[in-house]
Amino acid sequence: MPDHITYRGTNSQGNSYDNRVSDSGGRGYHYSNTNGSYYYQNTNGSQYYNSGRWAFWPC
């Protein structure tokens, strides 16, 4: 099942973010910057970062 977004907003710099929860209770968030970079902390515990030039999956 897809994640459920519990909150979505934009900060004073224009960057957007949302909080998420999965059906199994996992929590996470997505943060997207105006420069094209973004960071995902997913509800399954995985992380994903994209600088706009390269992507990184932490081990």
C-alpha cells in the first residue's frame, strides 16, 4: 500500500516537505529544495538523496 501523507508544507525559502506514515506504522518524510535537490527518508527505513547532479543511497 502507498504511504499516507499526514502533513505537507512549504518553508520560507520555498522548499517543500511532507510527513508520511505507512499502513504498518513506519514514518518518514520527503524534503524537496528549489534548486532541484531532494532528500527522502522513507517509511521502510531507506534513505535517498539527490543533489540535482548525483544520487546517493546510504548503506
